Amino acid sequence: MNKLKIAVIGAGSWGTAIALLLTRNGVNVTLWAHRKDHVDQLKFCKENRTYLPGFELSEHLCVTSDISEAIYGASFIIMVIPSHVFRSVFCQIKELLTSNQIVVSASKGIENDSLLTMTQLMNSEFSSDRYAVLSGPSFAKEVAAGKPTAVTVAAKKPSVAKAVQDVFFSGNFRVYTSTDVIGVEVGGTLKNIVAIAAGICDGLGYGLNTRAALITRGLAEITRLAVRMGAIPLTMAGLAGLGDLVLTCTGDLSRNRFVGLQLGHGKTLASIQREMKMVAEGVKTTQSSWFLSKRMGVEMPILEQVYQVLYEGKSCVEATRDLLDRGGKDEIS
């Protein structure tokens, strides 16, 4: 192991997969979990049986519930926590940050109250040019298993993106760099909403034509909002845009698609969430993105219907009918 230390903040499935990847890359990793009983279980079982079972944790992986212990001496801090608790955790971290540490958001969401992305949120609390975002088509279970994966890391400073690329890059984990932070964030966040819609269509038995149309028009919506927020349009054709969207809308490991499938089968959102161990970010993101689209004046009909299904009790069949009954449009506009 080399002397470089990385702190991974969040011991869910994705945080654990990242920790496994980095330890395999020969890095000293400290994995932080907010519950001491979870930390104790990780240490005793040498496995995250709750969120990512079946993968042995390296003996070089340190696990702690003390956030200062995790942060101290770390060159990189990887934030892998749900968007609705991101601010509260980051506010603990910002008091401990030093000028040479790089903070990477690997979380996908938009904060409900502020309507900020995670890097925007961090900058609102502690201004820095050493923030980055890691996103792309990457199911935690497949990364943990060492399956070939490619993602994007974006930062305003190319040197920051390059530094993150270097520590993550491995034979089975390709990392591409970008300076389009907002594009990578918006693409990685809004794809979860389209995945819920895709799951609904699959649950209703509408077929592959419907899914393909939904993915394509969903990408158009995501691109409209991302560009309005300052993104580079071509980013939406890349790993953090189209790549992540296709994976999340079609993969059986997708939590957001699972939510949509169950809704399409007639279950209520409350009953679905009670049965899930992990967070489906698209549920909360639908609400924040709906308000954001209204603020930005961007037409997003798929988002509109998913919002009404999740938060206004609209039936999935009625939502689909309302989408199809819209007047004719020019495709490229």
C-alpha cells in the first residue's frame, strides 16, 4: 500500500464499492459510516452484509464512525451519501478541510430546499476550486465484482480532474475527465427520474418500443435543463448522460427502475419504500427537479408526469395517456 490516504464518506452500496476499488488500487482507504453499529458489523463480518453482501473487505480498509478520523490526512474525500443528508454531513467536514484536499461528489441528487446540485451545495457552504464530481454508468455490485466500467470525473480545474482520474483509474475502471461539472451532475441526477418512468412503462407491459422512445425523449428533457443551467450539450451524449441513462433505465440492478416497475404493477410508493433497504434517489430528485424546471422555465413533460404519479396520486395509466395525447412537436427544438 502507498502512503496516499482517501476518505470515503458513506458506507452504503456505492460507497463500499468505491472503497473496494480504491483499496485494490493500492490506496489506504478509510470508510466512514454514521452509525456505530454499522461500523461494528463491517469490522466483525469483513463484509457489508446490509448494502453490498458477498464482497470481502480488504484488511487495509479502515472503518470508522468518527468523521474527523476519516478526514484527517486524506488527500481525497469522496462523498457518497444521499442528497437529503449531504449538507448536514458536509457541514461537519468543512470545519476540518485543509486547502490541499480534493472533495469528490459521487452522490446523485438535487437538494430539495435549495434546488442546488451537490457541488453547488458545497460551494455555498465552503467556496473552493478543488471540488469534483464522479458519475457514469456504474452499478455498485458490478464495480465491486471488478466488471469493466467507464465513468467521467469533472472539475473546473483540469488538474483536479486529472488527480481524481489517476487515483481511480485501473485495468477494469476507466475514468475520463471533463470540465463540465454541471453537465455531469445534471445528467447523473435526472436519469434517475427517467428510470422511474421506464420502470413504470415496463411494469405496465408497454414493450421495448415504448422504453426506447422514453429514453430518447428523456435525454432530450435532461439536455434542455442541463444546457439552460450552463452545461455543454455534448456531455449529455457521454457517459454521465446517455451512458448512465441507458444503464439505469434497463438494468435490473437499478433501484429507480425497480420503483417504477412496482408502481406500474399497482403498488403504492409508500409500500415500495418500506420494502427497500436502500435509497432510490430519483424519488426525492423528482420533487426538486420539478421545482427547478419551473424556476428555469424548461418544459419537461416526462418529469411532469412522474411528479404527478409520485406526489399527486395520479395513476400510471393516466400519466402515460397524458404524455401520448400531447400535441405534435418538432423533434429537434
